[in-house]
Amino acid sequence: MIYLDNAATTWPKPRGTAAAIAEVLSSRGANPGRGSYRMAELSSEIVYNCRRRAAEFFGAKAPENVIFTPSCTHSINYVLKGVLSPGDHVIISDMEHNAVTRPVTRLARRGVQFSVARVHEGDPQATVAEFRRCMRVNTKLIFCTHASNVFGIKLPVEEIGQLACRNGILFGIDCAQSAGTAPLDLGRLKADFLCMPAHKGLYGMMGLGMLIINCDRLPETVIEGGTGSLSGVNEQPGFLPDRFESGTLNVPAIAALGVGLDFIGTVGRQRLEEHEMSLIARAYDAIAAMPGCRLYTSRPQPEFHVPLLSFNIDGIPSDEAAARLGERDIAVRAGLHCAGEAHRAMGTQSGGTIRICPSVFTSAAEIDGFLQAVQDIAGEAARRQN
């Protein structure tokens, strides 16, 4: 299989991932933080070691500022619903995933106001100006994606963070398509919250996310329950990470994430980005030269894009084109990609797009095999139309 659906979840996983999961299930499967016997201590060590590595990777203040959640979507909901109250105003972008737009839409029915800032591809100043234009006296939070999951367009999060900081506004980032590939250092970013999944660019498992908190203004809790700490009181603990980690943690997935973080550290984040960007540029150039194929962004550059690409083939709906590629054992994604706002901004809402995203394990030969298949399918469509 030529697997190019890495924007949905990376596959394959690094060597050692399956072994780490198996070790948890076979010999470290006790509930972390709930027992004083050896197996429970070993389980707690897995959790703490991964928390520490994630804090170092993203420049968090301390390991306890790294919160493990069931998914990036949960992390985003914890921030939006924990920070915003009726009468507050939040700014999002027109490139957002439904993980942002749907909670905001729900909050709007409860009295929260929101504005949508237009993103200008390749023009950070114009994008920041759009966020500035949306600001109001009651703006409490700016929350935006770091990179579009449909078009790969990066937002200038450093500059947006500076804007928020100067105006006393909290700032949160959806890092679903950038964590692990693009530089994300809280020592430089003026971000209060980073939300991310484990199973994409961090090469971990599905069913795990992280919320990294970089401020003292903690959100209200959305979920309360057992934490293994302060068990004699009915109030949720106020300290991190327990405040946001109710229930039993997904230790197998945390062990897998630890392997993923170590893998990225060994390969080197910059080297990984360079490899993937070279492949996506190779694909862009070839598709741009193919009659009957349509692209929607400028040529991907690391400053303005992540290694992800959307396109369409004239005369073939995106889902049909993806199915034809699937018949050739090439895995891509088609449709609206859970991001209707982004498609409306780019004019592709009627049929969506075909999306590809390589990983560190993707080869140039696989990209070329994919491109040959696209050329064949586009040629067949052109002959039918004629």
C-alpha cells in the first residue's frame, strides 16, 4: 500500500511502538496513581516519563503542565468550554476544523459571541490584521489552528500570540496538523494552551491527546471525577495535572506516545520536516503540470505550509477519485475533511477535495507511484469528457 492519509493518522508507527504497548498489557497494566504496589508504580513511571518528555519537547514550564486527554478534540473542548462564559467573545479563523467550530457554535447558543478572522495565505501581516480587526472589549480568547488540515496553510501563531498577549487576551492553538513536524516551542510562543493528538505527527496511538497549559489562568473543569488524589473531598483538585485528568489514563497509548517522542528526537524534527516538505513539493509540481488537475494553494513552503496538499481532478468527484486510487492500493482521503469552514473559505464546499499527506516513512518512489495513478485517472476523465 502507498499510504498518504497521514493527516488523519500516521501509519506505519515507529519500531518499538507495538512492543511498548505489549509490555504495558503484559507486565505494567495496573492503574497509575491508584496503588502503592510495584506494578502500579511501573505504570505511573510510564505516565510520568512520557509527561516529562512531552514537556521538554514543547518547552512546557513543568511536566505537570502536560495534561493527557482522550483526544485533541477533548483538549480543545476543555479550553473553549472551560474559559468562555456567556457575554465573552472569542476569535477563531476561517480555516478551523469542526473540533473548534462546533464547540464555538454550541457556546454561541449559550451567550458566547464569536468572530471569524480571514486567513491570508503567505501574508502573516494581513492575517494578524484580520484578528486585530475582530477584537472587541469583551474578547477573552483567541483560538485558532496552527495549520489547516485541508490545505496545509499555516497561521502566523507567533504574531497572533503577541497580539493576544499585548491585549491581555488568552491564546490557544489547535496543533493537530503541526505537532511533531512544525516548530512549537512555548519558550517563544505567547500561547496559553496547546492542544494536540498523539496519533498524527507525534507517531502515537489513537485515543490519546494532550493539553499543554502555559499560564496561571486555569480553565474551569468540564469533566470531574476520580484522580487518585484528595479522594476524601468532593471538589475536583485544583492543581495540575489532576484538575483535568479524571478517570483512568490510557497507559498503552501513553507508552506508545513516549516511543513516538523518542523517535522524533532521534530522527530530528527539522530533518523530518525537510523530508516531508520535499515530497509534498514534488507532488505539487507534478500535479500542477497535469492537465485536468486543480490545486488550491501556492507551492508549499515551510514558512507558510505544513506538508499536506489538497487537489481535485476535473470531471471526477473527490470521493470517486479517492476510490479509484484505493483500487490501486493508494490510500488518500476525500470530501470535506471535517472542516466545512475551511472549504467555504476556499470555495470547495460543494465537493470537497482529495487530500494527501506523507510521513517520514514515505518514499519518493511512492509519491511517484501515486502521481502516475493520478495522471492515469485524469487522462481517463479527459477522454470521457471529450
